[in-house]
Amino acid sequence: MSLSAEVEVKLIAAVRRIAAEEILPRFRALDPADIATKSRHDDLVTAADLAAEKRLAEAVSELLPGAVVVGEEAVSADPSIRDQMADADRAVIIDPVDGTWNFAHGVRTFGVMVAVAEKGETVWGLIYDPLGDDWTVAARGEGARFASGEGPEFPLAFVARDARPIGNTMGYVHSYLFKGEERRRLFARLAEFHKTDALHCSAHEYRLFLQGAVDFCLSPVMNPWDHAPGCLMAVEAGGVARLLDGRPYAPTVTEGRLLVARDEATWAAVAAHLDGVS
């Protein structure tokens, strides 16, 4: 079972429409009452997240009847929803506003992420930028591509090259999510990379990674809405998405340290440099 071309077109159209109606009108127009905290003081949810997820879930139910809908905000309210992915014939994973902290503070770096999983394996993914009205999309075995409301599509594929030394390697690292001694050990290793950064938005980190801006992405939190679309795109573009312990990434994985790299040599070099951190 895979996503048909017709359903893909309709699902992308629904994401674009709902973003235009529920997300963009609220950008830089939120009242304090429209913003709440969840697990941490910087883990936010806004009226845009809630309204967009509700609309997206309704659209998915119409386009893919019977699919389990795994929305970030729904899982926040009922964590057992996430457990349904592993055995579901089809599950649709939704992050209605990825980069909510940025969105709530008027920063333009936010997006919408949607993935389709079958029996716990990602088969389709979308990362949409509402402000640019453009997106990256991938289907398993069919490659990854960039598209927009205006202009031609083009494929996304990493250009083969020799591995760079660690001192010339750049990455997005969610260092603030590592804790305690592991965090201190990580910081000592990060100093040896050429550059590490974080955009507080997985959607744009994966988009820029796919366009060659950085060599790798590292995260210790396995929320499927943050990684399922981007990991599929990375693999379809010729990259690698594995945990540091060697397991392949899947949206059902709940614990581990995810390293996504542009090629096998980069993954191996970065993993070796981080050996002993976790």
C-alpha cells in the first residue's frame, strides 16, 4: 500500500490551504491567551497549533479513511495514541506548527510536517514552509524533491564528495535537549566541529540539510513528528538516518540518539567523534 499521486496532490493542497487559513493569520497576531506551555517553559502550544492540527486530522480522515492520526498535540493530551503506529496499516503523523517557539515569538522559521507510515515504516513525507509556500516531499523508493506553488520541481540529492575532517564539518545539534553529564561530554566534542547550530525548528533544519547547508543533524529526542519526514527525505536523497547505536531510524523508535548525515562516510566520522558521549 502506498500513497497514490492523486492523494499526494490533495494532501499537499490541504496542508497549503489549512496553513493559509489557520496558521498565517495568527503569525505575529497571537494574544497571550493563545499561548500555553506543555512539558517545559519553552515547550509551547498555540491556538494555531491546535486549530491547524484539528483541520489537518479532518482532511486526513477524508483522504485516507481508516488511517490512525498521530498529531503532536493529540499525543500530548493522550500519549497512548503514539503506540498505535507500530501495528497500524497506515498512520499519518502531523506536526501542525513545527518550531512553535519561533512562531510564538514572531520568528519566521517554522513549518508544517506530515508523514505517512505503514506498519511502523515511513513511506511518505512532507515539509511545508507556509511563508514561502514551498515544500520538500519524498516517497519511499521514489526520491526526494523540492516544489513550490510557482516554479518547477527539482530533485534533492546529495552530491558525492570525499569525507571532510571533523574540523571542517558542520551540523545542526539539539544540544539543549541533552541532559547532565551527557550534555557536558557533548559540549566538549562540539568544540571540535567547524560549526554547530540549531534553528529550533526541525522542518527548516532538515530542509537546509537537504540543500547542503550542513553535513549532519543530531537529536536525542525521538518525536516522530520532528523526524519522520526529514529522515525519509535524507535517505531518499542518498543520505543516512541511523541511531548512534546502529539501529535504523523508524518513527516507532522512542529512545536513542539520532544522527542523520549526508553520506555513510560522514555518518561514520561524526559517530566516531561522538563515541562515548552517550
